[in-house]
Amino acid sequence: MERYTKTAISLHWLTALLIIAAFALGVTMVDIPGLTPTKLKYFSWHKWLGITVLGIACLRLLWRLSHPAPAYPFQMPRWQQAAAHALHLLLYFLIFAIPVSGYLYSLAAGVPVVYLGVVPLPVILAPNPELKPLLKLTHYTLNMILLGAVILHVLAALKHHFIDRDGVFKRILP
Ligand code: HEM
């Protein structure tokens, strides 16, 4: 069966690792009480991870647009192909929307982002106390949608592997 390209496979697993790390750090850091040095450090790491995801998302999208995904197996029902396609579109949307919402939230809160502590990123939004809670809620909600989408994505992959045994999961494995 036709596989994904090595580049697509690398970008897929790199995105997965970075998102898991950013997500875990996100839920950990917001639960640290007060404003400790550890909390501030985690916030910075979280932002750097998220900006890295955004950069990789751009590369992924360019790669995907220039390298079509392998076709689904012919025996896969139409509705499942449509559902897979819709879920993949949602995941692509989220890997852009989540970092962008976090970035805008940080700016609205009056905290410019300095990538890796070295590269100051553009301040495209002035501090904005009205937008701040809205962007925070957006960032949170998009993350909960991501959690649901990733669970579905993993369950579908496992179904292909253990129930359908159609090789669909193997073609994204390194
Ligand atoms: C893949 C990228 C990202 C993921 C998966 C992610 C995930 C999360 C999660 C799960 C939380 C905890 C939400 C909560 O429980 O309240 C969070 C909080 C936060 N994120 Fe992100 N994030 C990403 C990117 C970014 C980026 C790029 C920035 C900024 C440059 C950012 C800034 C923040 C901030 C400031 C908070 C704290 C919200 C608060 O004040 O409670 N995030 N993120």
C-alpha cells in the first residue's frame, strides 16, 4: 500500500510530540498558585513550544498542499472517508488556531512573546483588558476541542489497525 512521504511522517510525529508537551505544560502551569519563577519559566516554555508548533504547522500545510495524501483503501466506506477528511481538516485548523489564540491572548494580557528568549515576535495587538478574557476562553475552548479530536483520531487509527486491519495506520508509522 502507498505510504506517506518521509517528510510528512516526520512532521506528523514531531507535531504530535510538541502538542502533547505544550498541552501538558499548559494544564500544569495554570494550576501553579501565585507568580513563582517556576510558573513564569513554564509559561515561557509553553509559548516557545506553541510557536514552534505554529511554524511546523506552516511547513506541514505547504507540504500537504504539494504532496497529496495516499488514497484510502477502496473497501473503506464513503462516510468514513468523509469523516476522516473532516477530522483532518479540523486538526489542521486547530494547529493554527490554538497557537494564534495563545499568542493573541499573551499580547492582550500585555506580555509580548520573545521566542526562545532571543527573538522578539511582532506585537500585533495592544494590551486589551476587554479582549483578554475572551482570548483566554478561546484558547481554552479550542484546546478542549483538540483533546476530543485527538481522542477520535487515535481511536480511528487503532480501529484501522486492530479491527479493519487495512494498513491505514502503518502508512503514517516511521
Ligand atoms: C500547540 C500549541 C498550544 C497548545 C496545545 C496549548 C495548550 C494550552 C493549554 C492546555 C492551556 C491550559 C488552559 C487551562 O487549563 O486553562 C494553555 C494555557 C495558556 N497558553 Fe497555550 N497552547 C498552545 C500554544 C500557545 C502559544 C503559542 C501561546 C503564546 C504565545 C500560549 C499561551 C498560553 C497562555 C498565556 C496560557 C495561560 C492561560 C491562563 O492564563 O490561564 N499557548 N495552553
